Amino acid sequence: MSDDDNIGKGALVVYLERGVLMVAGLIVSALLARGLSTDHYGIYKLVGSILVFSSYAASFGLEMTVTRFIPDYMTKGRPGAANKLLGGAILIRGLAIVVLVIGAFGFREQLGRTFNAQELFGPLLVLLLVLAGFTLLNSIGRAFLTAYSRRHVVGYVRIVSNLVLAGLIGYLYLTGGGIYFAVAVLAAKSALEFVLFFATGVQHVVGNARASRGDATLSLSRLGSYSGYNWLFKGGHVFREYSVDHFVISYFLGPSQVAFYGVAIAIPKMLRSVSPGRMLHGVLLPTFVKRYEESGSFAEVKKGYVLLQKINIVLMLPAILVLLLFVPELIELVYSEKYVGAVWTARILIAFSFFQSMGDSFYLVSHAVEKANLVFYSSLVGLYNLAADVALVPFFGINGAALATGSAGLLVFAYFMLVYRSLYDVAFPLLGGVMGTALLNSVPLLALLGVTKMVGLFTLQGMAVAVVGGFSYIGTALFNDVFTDQEKNIIVRRTNIPLLRRIWMGETTKSH
């Protein structure tokens, strides 16, 4: 199979993988929220946060280095160097795991007291470290297979392991298993991924060893520089993760409030994961790069940015308005009525997610025009997020954490707008008129959803009115659209939807 075939298959599997992981993750979190006490569900959310921080601490940028340089070595006929790089990465990661284990056992009492989670750093510690160890090794496995254009294999492995996880958590819920069983299931899922990654990746290692040709010398300065830069970049982003919120909340308020915050972030996390700026990054990046290289200016990239942001606004703005309206019903349906207290926290995060999704498009632009340094500097906003958490959580509780994280996303969006204007004299439009049109198109939808709110979302009448409201927005968005004729041609050509072709192709040119 050619690399082009693997790229196509990889793109399809990535979207399938994301859908499966989203559904499986929702099922797992919902069952655990219902089956565990609030304290134990908070501890479960802390487990995920510990994995994020341990992944950063032990990363050293190795994953990106493996993904970047193994294809380089194989293209130049140096399979020995590829194996040597993989071996070095595994050795460094293994040493990091040893240090992590020693540190965790050495400071377990202090960590337990600091984060009000003595149970997590006591009886659960062994299971936690097993889980962390396999997770850290698996990230190298994913990078290795991706380097060999086997990203679709990574997708298959993650789909299988997450379906197994959902099934085992379902069994836990039915049998009344507790937090120990939940963490053990996570560890088993991670061990399964390790076995599958090893089984699928070992053939490449053996093939390289048999070839044994070419120069196997590694440029340690080059590899170290590349790894270090990526490690610093990841370090900035780790403090913009919800994980840092969990630690600060646990420190000031305890694990039970971590549980409520974990429920509050579920909807905005899912919403952001499907935003066009994120989902289309890998698909659109080659096109943006080609436009920039051919023109040598920002003009063509700016056109692509405007189109992407218009799609973002048209799709995300009404979704955010709907979620703001029905957050209480969704939390009660998925997580049970005991977590309805997280409603306003969720609303704060959902409202700010609009600016986060708008900011995602700038990552695509920055990579296309080779301004990765701007992306790195944007990650430093994570330090603001940490400071704001510490300042706001003691006074405003989990709503303070939501304000800190949400405003950090707004700052990133503002940073990109200002830095491109001041340093490169490129003014990316705010598209206020597009937002106004999208809000106007949403009026019939919101009016009908108001009726649904009164009669009840989960009644036959309420759901029927909600469906009519959805179609009303689609209709108004298609006929009172925000796209120029050139943009419509691009959308119709890329999506190949006959309805769009019939509605749009006869219209006169618009300018917005």
C-alpha cells in the first residue's frame, strides 16, 4: 500500500476514531458519574489530570522527534538510524518512568495532603503508576507507527481499546464496582494498547535490523534541539488544559468539586473537538501551504482563513446558543440530577468556547506560513491560566476556574489578531457582520426552542418542535447566507452536496 493510500485511509480512520472515542468517552464518564460517589468521581478525573502532567514531564518532545525523523532516515536509506532513534526514545522514556515511580512513592503523603486525595496517592497508587507507565510507552508506539504512515493502525487500536473500556465500565456500573475497579480498567485498557502497538510495530523494527545498511549515526544536537523546542511548546499548553484546573480545584476545594467541574467541562470539550478549525486542520493544511508557497504572500491564506471562520461561525454559534439553553436538561439526562449544580460553570465554558474555536483557525494559518514561533508564544497563555485559577478559585469556586480557562482562550484569539497586525501588517477581519447574520438566522431556531423549553425537551412535542427549529436554521442559513460566490463554489466542489448546488449556483455574487 502506498503512502498516499495510507494518508487517505488515515484521514478516514481519524474521523471514525474521533467519533468512537467521543461516544465511548461520554458513555464512560456518564456511567462513572452515576455509579461512583462525587468524591470518587473527582478522584477519577484527577487520574486523567495526572496522566496529562506525567505525559508532559516524561515527554522531552520524543513523540514529535520520532514522528519527524524516522521518515527522514528511511527516505535516506538509513534504517539503522531509525532503529537507533526508537531505541534511544524508549530508553529515555523508561528512565523517566523509573524517576516518576520513585518520586510518586517518595512524595505520596505530601501529594495526598496537598490535593486532598489521600486515597489516590495511597491504596490506588500502584494501579495509577501501572496506568501511567503503559500510557507513556504507548505514546511512543503511536508516534512510531505514525512515522511509518500507519496512522490508520493507531486509529484501529484506539477504537478497539476504547470500545473494550466502555464495555468494562458498563460491567462496573451494573455490578456496582468502585473506584479501584475503574482505575484497574483504565490500566488494563492501556496495557491492551501496548500489546497491540508492539505487535503491529515490531515488524518494522525487525525489517530495519535485517536491512542493516546506511549510516546509523545520530545528530544528537539536532535531535536535542528539536525535542527541546517541542517539549517547551507542550509545557505551555499543559497549563491551558483542564487538568491544571482540576489540581487547583482539588487543592482549594477537594475532589468532590473536581467531580462537578469534570461534568461541566464535558460538553464544551466535545463541542470544541468537532469545531471546523480543529477537525479540518490536517485536511486544509496542505492547501494553505500550497497557496502560500505559490503566491508568496498572506493574501491567499487570508482568503482561506476567512472561509474557514465563516464556516466556524455558521456551525458553532447556533450550536453554542442551543447548548446554553439546554445545559440543565443534558446534564441531568447524562450525569443525573446530583450534578445540576455544575450548570452555570458549563455555561461559562460553553460561551467562551466560541472564541477558542475561532482561535483554533490561527494555528492552521501559523503552521501554513511557517510561523510556528507564534504558536509557541501563544502557549505561554497557559501560565496566565494557572495564575488566574489560583486567584479566582478560592473566591468563586469552580466558576472561577471556568472564567480563568475561558478567558485564556479569548486571550489566545486576541493575541493572534494583534500579533499578525503589528508584526506582519496582516489584518484578519473580526467578521462582525457574519456573526450578526448568523445570530439573525438563529432567531427562529431560538423562538422554537423556547417552546421546547416550556413543554420539555424530552417530550414528543418538545423534540418535534426542536427538530423543526433545527430545519428552520438550516433553511435561513442557506438562503440568507454569508458566503461569496467564490466561497460557495469552493464549498460545493469540496462537499459535493446536490442541495447546495441547486440552492447556491444560480445566485448573484455577494461580497461580505
